[in-house]
Amino acid sequence: MSVDVYLGLSAIERGRAVARAARRHVHLAAEPFVVVGYHLPGDPGAPIGLLYGTRREQPTVIGVGEPRDPKLRFAQLAQFAMALNGYVAQFVQPSASSRRPQDTRVRMGGPQLIVANQATAQWLCDLMGRRLRYLRSEGDWPVHPSLPTAGAHLSFFAGQRVPGSSLVLPLTEVLAQHWTTGQLAALNANIASQLAWISDPDSLEEAERALPAGPVPDPEWEALELHDAIKAYGKLVESRPAQANRPMIQAIDEALRPSWQACWHALDLLADLPPAERTRDRWSHDVHQWNRHTERVSAGTAYFRKRPKQLQVFRYLTRLERLTADLNREMALDDPLIMAGYVASGEALSGDVVAVDLSGRPPRLQVRPHLPFLRPIGTDVFWHPPQAADVRSPGRPPVVSLTMTGTTTDGDVTFNVTAGAIQKKLHHRLPRPGQQVVFSPFGPRDYHQDTLPAELPWTHADDQDGER
Amino acid sequence: MIFRDARERLVHFRGDFPAKPLDARRIAGLLDAPGCMRRQVIDAASVPMKDLAPLIGCREPRQSSYALQRGVRFEQSVTSNAMSFLLPLVREQLALDVREVREQDLSTVQVRTQFPDLDRDALTDHRVRTTRDSVAQMLAGDQRAINLLRHPYLVLTLGDMPTYLEPDLLAYAASGTLAPIEIKSFPCIDGIADPAKTAEAARQTAVYMVALCRLVENLGQPSSRIASQGLLVMTRDFTLEASGSLLDLRPQVRRLERVLANFPHVTQLAAQIPTAVSLPALPSRDTSQTERTAASAQAREAVGALPMRFGDGCTGCPLLDFCRGQAQREESVAQLGTQAANMCGDVSTVSHALALTAGTRTPTTAAEKAVAEELRRAAIAVQLAGAAA
């Protein structure tokens, strides 16, 4: 979009990132659970160590002295699992009563997992969740019972990594949503360099040399520090087993502590932004999903499919499309800087109201646009009046629909009201002459049932002769 | 000096720098190289990136030793024990009716133990010849022919040097088709593997397939004797067990054939290759510091003289640091990525673009007018938003 390019140019000129959003479009929990970690390159099932916790001054550090040893691995991960389970337990309803009013449940809140980047989110939630949830605490290779439970929770988080959800926040993605830097988008995946652009441009060179925030470590670090720590473990495990993990814990702490601090710094920057209004409803929906999950876990029916069937895939894609469209709409309506993108592209109209004609039916408006509005006659636009919602329908803010009827010789645009303010008692919703308005292509929220077509499209059809 | 041929220009450009033929990964990388002249000339001149990049100040790309170790372990476990883990995959996925395994190992290590006296060139020749003979035998329907050939050596002529390619395995059964097998150690979890890595493996295997096609044609056999699908062997879930998947390589092979047919765009590149500069000799351990600095400066000048196209694809290239520095010094709009560069077109510097936006510079061409218009709209929209926020 031209606004992205323009802001990028400004960022290069200033030598500093510029704001891409005027509001914060994610919910920030009062007490999030932050995780940074490494795994052996090429082997996502072999974590090397993690820093995690809810307080920035006191991360818990675990290290697996020999990452290729499964028994040691699961013994160390059990600590992480217990911490994660303990954290999410505070958001579980004491009794699974669906008769409890919605408000109390939302006030109890929901868990929030914070990671540095998308790759860590995928590793931790999708892959580690998948690895842990099928482990058994009895049988041939028993593990600590906290592990399969943590796996179930992580798998739940994996399924919620969708547009608009704040249950899992990969910080580099969230920062890129709210600030535009002057570098290639792919380079923003380095959280240290992104933060340098946003708050400390002089430290940019240093930030680029920083160790990665995970989940894959730097090959030099791997060849030196990791190798030494594994050797030290090998030496100590026989003579002093209690100390054997210490070298690895120290190596992990040194390597990942800067990224840990970076995550908290990013959270501080985001907390300084005023929250967007519709974030609250999206978070309520997140909490609702969380509550459904905990009910299933306590009933023992939390089931995750390994490989979704075609119908599920189709449903999932439809859900993603709907969530993306909804999120774009909500972000634009909440945030003038996001709406600016649509104004620049000509899909939305920003202007001053010149005249309001209430004599006829339907009412008519004449608007002087700030930028030439080049849409054809018959274009539908919508006006969201910035007043308190109607008492009668508290969940549904009023929306006025307008249709473009023509342009005057001065370049003003004329509209007819088509819905939402035709009746005389609703005329107060219309803007006054002299008022600055933005008419957008975003109408009232669609509340369709998710309908499936009679036949799945060919891209999702089941192969008769087995999987492709 | 008058240059008759672009090949001469390439050789002159390479100067005293060592030449190293491309391998399958770099050839597959030709499919990625987004029309960047700099990459094309360096690839066409067979200049090893691994040595050039650190000389001009780029971070040295280093591979993870643990990942490599794991890869080697996996490959060994798959091909050991008379291929007991590989056979079920070959039978099932490639539908090759391999009853008993008659394998031959043509890897350098193996051949060296058989012929310890051969020097490097003779070794290469031997491997190429044996591969050719084995494949000929296979295709002729010889009952005693090999059906699993390990580390065969194929030749592909590109630019001015023959490139030697070494696929992991070639599989064949009496009535079937010849299929390449690649063993990679990234995981396939519940039947799903990382799409980026799978795509890279597919492109690499396609290169082998192209070389195979050339060999088979050379032997006078129709190219239908080669399977259109290759087998990719990966680790299953989180273990080191083998799991296989077929890769349909026809689209990649077609694209590669097209790119290779035009490689190295000899006549098109010719004008771009600068004649006044050339690469220095690669500094060795004994070179003095002053010589090293001089070599670095010469290399930077030579590479800098090649036109580049900076964009989103550059993050995968070893020369990123060098080209990014150049883009920053030139204040190029491409620093923001391919989308921004495409939108601004001829308006290639940040200050030019911003001056057009602010109106301090009047557009002269129609393209400049369009860019100015679009950016000005964006600027006004942002300003209005700022007032409203």
C-alpha cells in the first residue's frame, strides 16, 4: 500500500521507525507468560534450554545438558510444564458452570503466551505441543504427568494462532503491525534490530550482531558455547550429577537474557499505545475459547487431530478468511492511521460536510473531499457516528449506509442515505455541516452462519487413491 | 583489450580468484535469483560465494555442526543394513519392484579405497564413467544390473565449466523408471514437512533430474525412462526413522531447463560485465595484512561495479551485507523491499521520492507524475489521520 511505502521512506529519512498505528490492536494481559528458548538446529524435538516466567526480573532458566538425551530432556521440560500449568490454572473456572454470567468469566481473564517471533510460536505451540501431548505418565517410557497436560494446553494455543487473537503474541509480528521500520520486512524478524529502529537507532549495528532470539541458535555460539556446555555436562554427570546442568543453564542464560529483556521492552512500548476499542471484544472471544478448552480438559475430552480432514481444513480456511476480513475492518474503524491506508487508496472518503438536506426522503449529504474521490456513482459507503451506542441494542453500534449519487462542479460529492438514518428520530446520527468525516467501505458486522457449499472445491476434494 | 566473447569477459572478471564449479544447491538457487545481474555474473563466472563473501565484508554463513552430524547419522542409518529401511519406501512410494538389493557405492570415499592411486581428476573420470556404465546397464534391462546406485556422479555443463552433481541415490527396477532419491534430515511430522525446506529439496532434486535426462539422452534412450517423481526421505515425527514422500518434479524440471537453456545469458550479460575491474587472488593464510586489505578493496570495487537489484529475496543471499551497505549509501528506495521499489519505479532514491511528495521537486515524466501523485495522497491521508487521532 502506498501508505506503507510513504511511511517507510519517512523512517529512512528520520533514521528511526515511524508509527504505523495510532492504537494498540492487541490485548495485553496484566500478567503474561513470556518464553524464549533454543532447540538443536535440525531437531525441533530437542530443546537446549528456555527462559520463562511472568516477572521480568526473575526468569526461570532451564537447560538440557545433553539435548539429545530424552530422559534428561523430559525431566527438565517437566519444570517448564509445571510452571506453564500453574500459570494457566489461575484462569480456570472453579466449577464448570455455564450458568455463570458472561461478565464474571471474562473478568477472570485468560492466559497469554508471549514469544519473540513467529518461528518460536510455531515451535513451542505447534511442535512441542504435538510432542508432549501424547506422552504417557505410565507405561514403558513414563514421564512426569505435567508434560501431557502442558502439551494439551500448548496445542490449544497452536489452534488459536489466528488473526485477531491475543492468546499468543509473537512480538516481532505485533511490533511490525504498529511501527514501520526502514529496512526489508524479512529483517524485522530480528527483534533486537526492530527495537533498535523503534527506540534506539544508534544501537542498530550492535543489534544486528546480537544472538538470535530463538528458536534456532547462532552456529558460532553452537560450535563454541553449546559444545563446551555439553562437554562439561558429560564430565560432571558421573561425579556431581546435581551440578551437571549448571554449565548449560549458564550458557543459555547468557545467550538468551538479552532476548528476554527485549521481549519485555517490546511489551513496554506496546503498553504505551492507547488500546483500540474493538480489542476488548476480540479478547472476550479469546477467553471464551480458553474456557471451552479448560472444560474439555477437565472432562477429559480435549482431543486434537494429528492431521485434519479435508472438511476441517476447508472450515479452518474459511474461518481464517473471515477473521482476517473482520480484523482489517475493526482495525481500520478503531484507528485513523490504519484508515489512512484506505483513504489514500481511494476506497474511503475523508472530507468536510458541506450541506445536509433533511427535507426530502431519503436525507441527502454533500461532502467536500480532502483528496479527489474517484469512485463511480452508486458506490456504497458507511458512516459510523462517534456517539454512544443506542440503548436498545448495546452490542450493535449504529451504522449509517450511504450511496454516492454524483459529484458537483466544485468537486464535492453527494450522497443519499440508504439505511440507518432515514427515520426522523434517527436523523441525529447524521453529521452536521462543517464536521470532518470519514466514510469507509466497512459496513455493519456480518453475522452469517458459516455455511459450507454443497460440494467442496476441487482443491479440497479427497483423493480416491490415498493422500497426495 | 578487445573482448570477442562474453565468456572471455567472465574469465577476465574472475581474474586470479579461484574458480569453483557450481553445485546443485547453487544451480537450484538460479531459480530464486530475482533477475539480479550481480548474482548472475558471479554464478556464471563460477566464483565460489563461500570465499568471496567474507572477502568483501559479509558475515560468513556458517553451517550448524549438530545439524550436519544429524544429517550424516540419518543418511547412514537409512542406507545401512542392505538398505533395510529404505527398501519399503522404494517399493511402496516409487512402486519399484525391487526384490533383492544390488547396490553399488560410487562415493569418493568408497572409490578411493578401491583405487588408492588415482589423483583427483582421474577419480572424477572414473566415477563419471562408472555411473554412465551402470545406468546404461540398468536401462538395457540387464538382470544383474545394479538397482540402487549410491552417490552416482553426474555431469552438467554450464557456463564454461562442467558441473559435477552427486545425488544421494538412484533407484531402478527391471521394468520401471530411473528415480532419484534424496535423503534429508528435516522432520516430517504427521505427514507434514516444512514447505520451504521441501521446496528447496525439490529444486535440488530437479537439478539432478535434469542431469540424468542429459545422461540418458546421451545413451540414446528416451527420456521417458526417467521417473517424473523423485523420492524425498525425511525423518519421521521426532525420531530418526525414515519416512518418504514423492515429489512431483515436472514443474521444477521445466523451469530449470528453461533457465539452463539461457544460462549464462552470454550475449545479454556481455554488456553488463565491466571490463576495467577484476577480482583479486584469494588471500591465503600467509598473505600480509596490507595485501589482504588491498585484495578486499579490489574485490569490493569489482563486485560493486556489477549492477544489482536489491529486494526482498536478498535476505537469502550471502552478499546481503555488501549489497545492503551499497543500497544504504545510495539511499535507494529498494531498501524497503521489492514492493516499494516497484511502486516507485524510476524514482530510485529516498530523497527524490520525498521531494516529489512534498512538492519541492516537480515531476517531469509521466511515471514521475504517477509516483508523486500516489505518494502525495498517502502523505495527505497520514496527515489527516494525525489530526484526527
